Amino acid sequence: LFCRSTIVVTLLLSLAACARAPAPVDPAYAAEVEEWRSGRLERLTADDGWLTLTGLYWLEPGENSFGSAPGNAVVLPDPGVAATAGILILAEDGKIVASAAEGSEVAVNGDPLGTTVLKTDADGQPDLITAGRIQFYIIDREGRLAARVKDPEASTLQTFSGIDHFPISESFRVEARLEAYDAPREVAVPTETGQEAMYIAPGVLLFTIDGVEYSLEPFLSGADNENYFLIFRDATSSVTTYGAGRFLYASAAAEDGKTVLDFNLAYNPPCAFTAYATCPLAPPQNWLPVAIEAGEKYSGDAH
């Protein structure tokens, strides 16, 4: 009886181990995912990456001073910068006029700053202000303007310890079919700031995981709408992944309406790493009841 019980227990443990063992992954595909992860990590830890954010200062109409003194409207955390290095004027027409204080060393796009109207990120590439080691630029969020400050010596960058991932799984690389709307529609998406951001959705993507069909609403992205941008939550959110959801890019649907969703490339939004980002949140239509155990994990403090 003892031997028979031992055999049964051993068999059950072996079956459980087999059930937990991940399915083999094509080496070439695994290499592609690892290369993407390396590029992602390189961008995140760059001297001007998301980990360098030290402030987000919403601008008020009229004068907004910037410099190293804590009383400025925009604080630049470098003691080598003048106490008041310059002024940002938010004009009635919504334009931002920047000027440097006399004797301060401030540059715009590498050239000395005199007085200039700044481009925001709504204009494409924003103008970059540099003072000491600090850089900042103006972001536009549905007409609300803020200075986004970056410091290559930010503590978030210095203490960053990397990103955990789920094992690469080809079962989470799925074909999706676009069920197109009669015409692309504008969709309001909530953001971390409490405002709504507007995106254009071409339709709904239908895909299957473990024999069950799910859907996500993608948003058009890229200069020629050649990509889809997806913001989604799933059953791992707030458990093993970031609570507000994750991001994913995919190629726009081909003429046959098909594309591929590779959840191994799902990644944490900037708000997972800094309190100074303005991330869109997963809209309710993109909350999946299934656990997407692929892509980036998250175990840090929520922002």
C-alpha cells in the first residue's frame, strides 16, 4: 500500500510539474522579444527617459518664473542654475513666451534663449529648454499647459532596478480581426490627471485566447495611422501587473482586416515609474476578464 501511494503521489507531482512547465518557444521569436525588451530598457533608462522626470508644473495665465529657488512656478533641481533663471508667460491666446533672466545661462534647442514663443508637444517636437543639467519642455493636455522637468541625476533613475517579465509565451501572440466601424469615431479616454484625452478608434479587434473570444478597441497611431495603440486592463492588473493597465502597439489591420496582437510586448505606462506623467487609463471597453500573463510585470508602488 505504501509503495502504491508513493507511486501515485510521484505521478501527481510529475503531472503538476508538467502543467507548470512553459511551452517551448521558437528561439528566433524569443530573440526578437528579448531584443525589443533591451531597446525598451535602453529608452527607459536614457538620460532623458521617463525615469528622469522630477516635476510637472501646470502653468497659470501670466508670468510663471523658473529657476532653482523653491518659490518658482517651475522648480529646476540643480543648485548650479540661477535662483530665477527666466520667465514663462502664458498669454491669453494660449501661447507660451519664454525669456531668460539677465546673466542666466539658459538655452532653447541648444541656442541661447532670448525671448521666444515655445512649441509644445501638441506641435510635434516641443522646444527644449536647458538650464544647467536640467531640461524641460511644455506639454499640452487638451489645452491645459505644463512644464515637464527632467534631471539626468533623478533618484528614480539612480535607484531603478529593472523590469520583471512573464515568461515569453507564443500562446499570447494572437491573430486579431478588425470589425471596422462605419467610420472611425472619436473616443474619450480617462487620464491620470482627471481629464479626458481624445483618440480615434477605427473599430474593434476580435481575438481568441484558449478558445474564448475577446475584444479590444484600438486607437490610430503613427504619422499615417500605420499602427494601433491599445490601452488595456486584464485579470492580472493590480495583482502582478500595473493596476491602471498596460500599453501595446500593433500594426494596423491589413486589407483582409487582420493583424497580430503580441502581448509579450505589453508594457507598463510611464505612470508606473513616475508621478509626473499624464498617462491615459484603460477605458472600460478594454477591461479583459482573462489573465494576460505575458509582457511586463509590476510590483512597485502605485502612482
